[in-house]
Amino acid sequence: MTMQKSADKQVAREFWLRQGRQLLAIAISVFLVLLMAVLYKRHDLLGEFANTTLATAQLVVITAFIAFTAYNWRCPKCKKYLGPNISNRACRHCRTRLR
């Protein structure tokens, strides 16, 4: 195996890990925001929560998700943001193949 193929496999593996973390973060964030929206409408479901507490918690979840995405969703090679497409095949900045 050549050095280039080894490097390509390493980039693909790193992208796969980042993509998995990103999908997990999306699922957790959506679940938490929806749960808090339900609790906002039905205060008695899991106990009493103030509306401001739930709204603040939603903002915290959204902010944490954005911060995590800014950190995680980067090209393994050039470290630039990959954009909104979760199934990128190549980095739009350095053109490195990601899959």
C-alpha cells in the first residue's frame, strides 16, 4: 500500500468518525429540544418547570450544538468547515476525498 492510499484511508476514517459524532449530536439535540417543547406545553408531564427555564435550556442546547458542530464538522486534512451537507464526498476547500 502506498503512502497516499494510507493517508487517504486515514482521512476517510477520520471523516467517518466525525460524521458519526455529528449524526449523534443532531439526534440528541433534536430529541432534547423537542422534549423541552413538549414540557413547555405540558408542565405537569415530568414535574413543574418554569417556561423561562425551558426556553433557556433550549437555547443552551442549540448553542452547544452549534459550538460542537463548529468544532467537529471540519475537514480532517485542511481543518476547514465542511458546510451543511452531512454526506460530503469531498472537501470543498482542499478537494480531499472524504469517502
